[in-house]
Amino acid sequence: MSSQSKRLETLKKRFEKPSRLASETSTNARKRHSVYIDEALMQRVDEMYKEVKHQLYPTEVTKSAFLEQLLALGLESIDEVKAALTV
């Protein structure tokens, strides 16, 4: 196999999907998601996160854990969320 063929094979492997086995053995239940959120709202979230993190010190609070709790509590009060969306 020529060096160019080897190079192309190596590059091709970069774009292949990972094997199913690798994803099944992952112990991390989290997945990266991208959403577009109003900038002013995200600034409020950032400020509140910093405030809560400071208040709960020395307990370590990650931003993802903070956001997960906000979302979970929002889902628990879904009727209020629906009411806010229909106003």
C-alpha cells in the first residue's frame, strides 16, 4: 500500500462512526446538546449560578448540575410552564 493510500485510510477512519460497542460501554449518561437561548436569559442564569454556587460553598456545584435541577423542577411544574407560554 502506498503512503498516499495509507494516509487516505487514516483520514477515512476519522470520519467513521464509532463502533456500537464503544458507545454501549460508556458509563456517562449525559450527552452534549446545543440549544439557542435568549442572551439576556442566559446572563440571568449565569448570574444566578454564580450566586448559588457562592451560597452553597464549600459544596461543589457544576453548571450542568445546576441547569439539570432547573430543568427538572420546571418539568415538575409543567402546568405553570404551559400557562406562561400561552400568555
